[in-house]
Amino acid sequence: MKNDKMKNQYRVNEQIRVREVRVVSDGGSEIMPTRKAMDMARQLGVDLVEISPNAQPPVCRLIDYSKFLYQQKKRQKELKQKQVKVEVKEIRFGPQTDEHDYQFKLKHAKEFLEDGNKVRAYVFFRGRSILFKEQGEVLLLRFANDLEEFGKVEQMPALEGKKMFLYIAPKKAGTVKKSQQKLDRERREAEERALEQNTEPAGGGIFANAKNGDDVLKKIQDKADE
């Protein structure tokens, strides 16, 4: 079904009814009568395919139509694979959210943005708490400021009914950054492997490659023994 839809997307050979066309090839392009272009296609054993019908005159290529459809299908598949699926993650606050809850939700928002997702944070005003809408706005602005390193504001706080929304997009969609926790874990694992393999540099770590490094270490050791 998809192939039929793609086939109907282009005019080929006798389906091209304009007087003249621009034929493009690796060597350049040339405007010529459509009949002449079709004769050239027959001589080469290929098809005359209209690839840009709205141009003046329409643009055509001399190519095997089956090969052309295959190339188009392959290109569409590659573009689809490159598309990054971006989800919108919600973070909900109350107008008087305490500090512990705020930090907990801030941590999750950072992780969402690092994974390439958008964040929609909102303050929900229940009943008379709508009186604290300025407080909710301040909270969302603080939230945006604390996430400045991870995302950019798409929409400033705006009240919609009983909810005030803030939209934040990742700075680099689809780019996953390592969290500090993961970096610390990898560092510990590297240190453990180094100890197991006894790969700690001889001569004392940061002074191993320094000029007169052994002398520096000896002086430090003597100072410690005094």
C-alpha cells in the first residue's frame, strides 16, 4: 500500500504532459522539450521521472524508476531513524511546596532534561490557594533558574485555569549527559580496578611526572615525620 502511494507521488514518462522540462544529471541541467527528454530516456533504457513538478519548468531526472523509488524509501527510513522521540515529563508543585519536596522534583527534572525530554512544570492551586499565585510564579521562576544549565525556557509561567505552567526544553535534545552520581560511581570503579591491578603510578601520584618528583615526595615525608 505504501509503495502504491509513493508511486502515485511522481509522474513518469507519458504521464508528464508539460511542453518542456529541465533535465538534471551529475553533469548539470538542461531545459529541453519533454518529447526529446523521453527519447533520451528510451535510448538509455531508463525512465523520465518528474521530481519537482512546481518548478518552472518542472525538473526531471533520467533514472530507472524502480531504483528511484528504492532510493526514496531508503532516505525516508534513514530520516525516521534519526528522529529523536521527545517526551514531555510533568512535574507538579503546590503553591507552598517545602524545600525537601522541591529538591526532590528538581533532581527528577534534571534527569528528564539530560535524557532529552521536555519538562512541563506546573503549580496547582486548589480552592483559595489561588490567592498565592504570585508565590507559585516565584517558585516556577526559581525552578527555571536552577535548571538553566540543563534546559532553556520555552514558555514563561502562565496561568491557565487553576494551573500555572512553565515549559522547559533540553538544551540538546536526545543528548544524554552522565549524572554526577554515575560519574562518581565510574570514578570509584576505576579506582578499584587500579588497586586490583596495582596500576597506581610509582613515585606518588601527581608528583610522578614532575621534575625532581622523588625529591618533592621525600621533603613532604620528612616534614610529616618531624
